[in-house]
Amino acid sequence: MTAPENHSPSNLSPTDGSCVCGQVRFRIAPPYRAFQYCHCSRCRKTSGSAHASNIFVPVEQFAWLAGQEQVRRHELQTARYYCTGFCAECGSRLPWVTRNGKLMIVPAGALDADPGERPSRNVHFASRAPWYTSCADLPTFDAEPR
């Protein structure tokens, strides 16, 4: 899992994120190393979705604003690159630092605003869920359909 440079334009403004219960808050600052969708089975299970949406941020561009003591980490010792961070109170996915300590992996769904960049790739697409269908291929509604 390498994190190549992301050449998307950036809003150059920091973006805050939080958990559902609001006890944990953090801030990321661009430019980001990468923004990607990961379709591996571990990311699907952790996200409860078709893929994880992760932003790779150098640790120097990341700050906890509140509730860092509520952050828990689950790491599979058998997996070279897999880990997950989450709020001990509400279970929301939260950022986690890589084993080498150089990058924070930030679940984009935890952001409170537009990060100013867009995903640039799908990884582990060969492992995607057999039921996966691209969002572009589905009917779209602005609210719950009736």
C-alpha cells in the first residue's frame, strides 16, 4: 500500500473531522499524499461498506483537537498495512497512524467538510465485493425515495 503523490487541486485550507458523538475532533491540512478507495475485504468489513475512503496525510499535517483519549486502535499483527482507529464511545471510524509513524490514514467519512481533493484511484479492486455496483450505475435521489 504505497501512497503516491495526489495531484488533485487542493483548497489549501485545513479541514476538521469528528466522530458521531462529537467527543473526538481532529484537523488535517493539505496537500495530502493520496485519496483512495480501498476494496480489500478488511476495509470492507471495517467500513461496513463496499470500500473504505481514505486520505493519507503526513503526521505533521494532522492534529487532534479534542478527545484523543477516546481513540482506540485495532491492529492485525498478521497484516502488513491494516489497522483501524475508532471512538470508544460511539464506534465511529477515526484516523490512525501507520506503523512507521509517517502518515495518518484518515477515513474521509469522518470529515465535517469538503477536503478540497477527490479520490484519485481504486485499490484492491480485484478483491471488491461480488455485489459491488458503481454509484454511477444506480438511480439517484436527493432524499429518501417514496
